[in-house]
Amino acid sequence: MILIGFDNAGIITDSEHTLLAIGDLSSPGAVTTIIGLIITVILFIKNVPGNLLLSILITSLLSIWIGGSDVEGISLTMPSFQEYRGVFGQLSWAQVGNMAFWLTSISFAMVVVFENIGLIHGHNKMLKSSEGSKKTLQATGISVLTSGIFGTSPTVASVESAAGITAGGRTGLTTIVTGILFLASILFIPVIKIVPASAVSPILILIGVLMLQNIVHISMEDLTESFPALLIIVLIPLTYSIADGMAIGFVLYPLLKLLLGKGKEVHPALYFIAILFFSNFVIQYVF
């Protein structure tokens, strides 16, 4: 999330020589993000009510003032459902006998399952609770199954949900209200577009830092524990994929334990998961 925040703001950019490099810090997006990050951290530390939303509002106004947002041609829009009718309820098993169908399905399943697990686990760490994991995963599973019927992409837990958690959201009511507001936002898409990525970037950076606080619980003395964990932390942003970053750690952890004679410390289910992840890599990059 930290890398995404800096990348969206243009503070970090790609480079053909060093992979990553500092971007143009004089650009409106970078300036807005830097000032917005300072404002966000101060509001958060002081525990100002609605601190994250207030930060987005202030940063958006700042972006408009320095010319980072285009406010011309703003008007309400009426959604058109004509195109949506072409994907609603269009389930098809026509390719079920094709091997490509199954390989693609397995790959998508691995990504969806473990991306959700990673995000939900991170959210629960912020809540300092694991009681809601089962119900959360069940709700996500049902939404993934129904997404095909409604013609949408598979549902995953939202990274931005962490913003609601840090703001005090602890129940499903937060999600319900957010969903209703998202539905209503269809009418205000041109207005919402005024909010630049640089206004959201400080929030992502702050939440990423908060999620990293749990690194203190990793046993650094035991490299069979810490090395796979730290590799996951590094590879998730570098691969730009939660599923791929987790996959490498999930494969490496039981492998290290097994090769060092500590195989009994690993739950059998984890060996099965490691095999699935390894198979997914083979399917993706070999076939």
C-alpha cells in the first residue's frame, strides 16, 4: 500500500536503470501528496473525528487550488444500463471441456482465495481480533459466487476497507453504508473524478505504515520463520500482486522447514497449499 500510494502520487516512478526512482517532486500530484501526508498524519495522531475523510477533502481542495484537478464540465450523470444487460446472467459452460478453461479457473481461484485471505488477515490484525475471519471469508465467498451471475469481476476484500477500520468502523454496518453510498455515487461520477489520486495516496501510505506495525511479532532469530515472512512483505509490492507475493512465501516456508529437518512444525494443510501455489506458478509461467 505504501508503494501504491507513492506510485499514484508520482513520487516514485519506474526507471530503466534502477527499476524505481524518485519522480518529479515539483509536479502538482507530488506536492499535493507530500502536504496531504503531513496533514493526514497530524489529524490521525490527534485522533480528529473523520480524520481520513477530512484529509481527502483538504488535499482535494489543495489540488484544485494548485491546478492538479480539472473542475470544468462538472454535471450529474444518469447511468445507462443498456451495456450492463449484455453481461448480466450470461453464465456459460461452453468451454468446460477445454483444458484452458480449467487452467484459467484454477489460476483465478488461487488469486481470489489468497488475496482475500491476505487482506482479511491484515484487517483483523488492525482490529486486533480474528473472530470475524470465518464470517468475513464466507461473505466474500458468496459474493464471488454471485459475481458471475451479476456480470462483475470476482469480489475481493478491499484494501481501502482499512481506512474504515482506522476511522472506527468495527461492524458490517460500515460496509453496508459504504455500499449504499457507492451505488448513489453513480450519479456523481464527474464530481468524484475531481478527487485526485494524490488526495487518496496519503491515506494508503498511512494505512500501509499501520499494517507494518505487526512486523514486531515475527521471530527474527529463527530465519525459517522470518525469511519467508519478510520475503512476502518485500515481494507483494515488487510483484504488485498480493497473491504472488504470498505464494512465494507459502512455498518457501514449508520447504525450508522440511530441508532443515523441522518438517513436523508445519501443518500438513500448509504442504498442500504450497503444492497448489507451486502448481499455479507452473501453470502460469510454463504452460
